[in-house]
Amino acid sequence: MDLFAIITILIVLSALFGYLNVRFLKLPVTIGLMIISLAFSLFAMATAQAFPALLEWETNLIRQVDFQKALMESMLSFLLFAGALHVDFQQLKEQRWPIILFATLGVITSTFLVGGLMYGIFQLLNLEIRFLHCLLFGALISPTDPIAVLGILKKAGVPKKLETKIVGESLFNDGIGVVVFVTIFQIASASSGHIAPSEIGLLFLEEVGGGIGLGLGLGYVAYYLMRTIDDYEVEVLITLALVMGGYLLASALHFSGPLAMVVAGLMVGHERFRTSSMSETTERYVDKFWELMDVLFNAVLFVLIGLEILVLPFERPYLVAGLLAIPVVLLARAGALALPIELFRRRLEFVPNTNLIMTWGGLRGGISIALALSLAEFMDRTPLLTITYVVVIFSIIVQGLTVGKLVKKLQQD
């Protein structure tokens, strides 16, 4: 099956499942698409004897899609830019310090909390998984996924200040989480098992600093080009080139592409950038174009997550470990958020129950699965991939469907 056929099938399935969700389930788009695609996969598995061709066709389709490559090298740049484009920059600026701590100290703390606790659980279950590989799991599962968060919080009724914290954190901790994961990955891949602390610091600085610097540079180039012309078609094309060319450049320079896209998106979406470089027509077309890109790539991504169940190795010990990992990940997130929240609670007038809402509203998504798929076999890839999938499915379906109800209940109390 060629690339065009694969893309066509995925878009057709996304449109069909999207219709079924809007027509019958009426759930948030991302959750509805994933539930329907999961149900489709389970139906194919349950009726394999009666309709073997359906299961074979779907399995072949998923095996031909490199999920990790499709998300990390293709879809992620579009999704992060589109998400950052519509963030309230003024609110983000006011909440910048807790967001920075959530996205850095929070991710690192959660990585070690999850890694340590899961190492103990694996020992109890007689699963021989090295501590370093447990840290890899901690790194890939700790960042909240902006792709999942953005789509659900819009309908959850979260207070604006708190929504900014959750969305801002999820946009930035995605890039930080990838850097932490890559750092531990390189340590685990080293033949001696050790990398000098100076090398780790340099890698972190290069990825994070380079990504932010590149994003600022790309944003300024887009600003200059769009300010000197008034043609909405070309200006939309400039934003598209910024995302695709910028992500490719970040990869070539070994900078954090996700951070570059977030920073560039924030710059292009800034009110001062818009008023001084875009006409009203251009602004309207740019917004509509990126809203469409957001819907399209979100739909395909969550359909892929649902279909991916067909090719995952679900063995009982791994499923048990996955179920036990759910409270571990939630407790680690609550612990990682506690210090930043306490530091800024009074100064920034945090809403009541901020930790509880941020813990339950911090959803995991496709990025965690993509990073798990990138693990080498000697890194205990099979059990960690299954455990990651279990946590992600619970996060999106259970947490995603109940975070709005939780917020309303807490507001009433």
C-alpha cells in the first residue's frame, strides 16, 4: 500500500468516525474518535473468525504506519504551532513562572518519582526491568500532551487562569519531556552506561536553548515577511513554510523542534504581531487555516491511537503493571506540582484545588506512545509500550470525560 493510499484511508476513517461521534456519541472530538476507533479494532478482533479479511486489512494498515515517525516528524509540528497560535499571551505572560517550573522541575521530578515507584512495582511483579529503563518510562509518561489537553479543556469549564496554566504547561513540558527522554535514552544506549554530567548539561542546553532561540528567529522572519506584503494567500503560505521548514531545520541542528514550534506559534499569535503585520482578512484566513489543520491532524492522530491496539503485545503481567501505573503516574504528577503551586499560590491568586484539577486534567496522549515506540528492544520496549498504552487510554477516556464534571463539582463546593 503506497503512502497516498494510507493517508486517504486514515482521513476517510477519521471523517466517518467523526460523523458517528457527532451524530450519536456527542463526545469531545478527540475522545469520541479514539473510542470509536478502539471499538472498531475490538470488533475486528472479536469477529476475526467470521471476517478474517477485516482484521488482516486493519492490521496491515497499522503495521505500515510508523506511528512514532508520523507523529514526531510530521504531525507534531502542525499541532503544537496551531495550539500555541490561539493561547492568550497576556495570561501566559502573567503565569509564566509557575508554567516554567511545571514544565521543567515538574517533569524532572515526576520522571524520577514514576521511575522509582515503577521499579518497586516491577520487582513485586517479578518483572526484571532495569532502573534506568524505568526512568525512561517516567520521562515518556510525565509530560502532559497538549494535543489531548487543548481539545478537551475548551469544553471543561476550567477557570481561565487555571486553563492557561494547564495549556501553557502542556505546550512547554512536551518539548522539555522529549529532551529529558532523549538524555536518558542516550545514557541507556551508551556502552559503558555512563555519560559525563557536562555532556548531559550541554545536550539539555543545546536542545532547549536552541529550540527557543530558533522559534524566536522563525517568528521574527515570519513577522518581517508578512509585514512587508498584504496578500493573505502568500501569508498563509509563509506560516505553513515556517512550521514545515522550521521543524526540519530544528531536526538538522539538533534543537528541540517542539519548543521551536511553540515559541514561533506564540509569536505569530501575539496581538502586537497580528496588528502590525496582518490585515483583518489575513488574520481571519490564517486562523481558519490553522484551525482546520488542528482538526485534521487531531482526528488522524486519535484514530491512530485507537487502531494501534491491534499491534500491541498485551500479556497479563504487563496489563497488571499498566493498571498499577495509573495511580503511580497520578500521584507523581501531584507530587511534582506541589512545590511550584505552593511557591506561587498567594502571589498569583491560584484558584482553589489547583493541584487536584491540574493532576486530573493533565492528560497523556500520542507523544507518550510515540516515545515508547522509539525504545530499543533491549530497553524493555515490549512491557513499557503496553504499560504506556494502558495509562494513555485511561488518561484520555476516563480523565478526559470526567475533568469537566470534577471542575463543576469543585466550583459548587
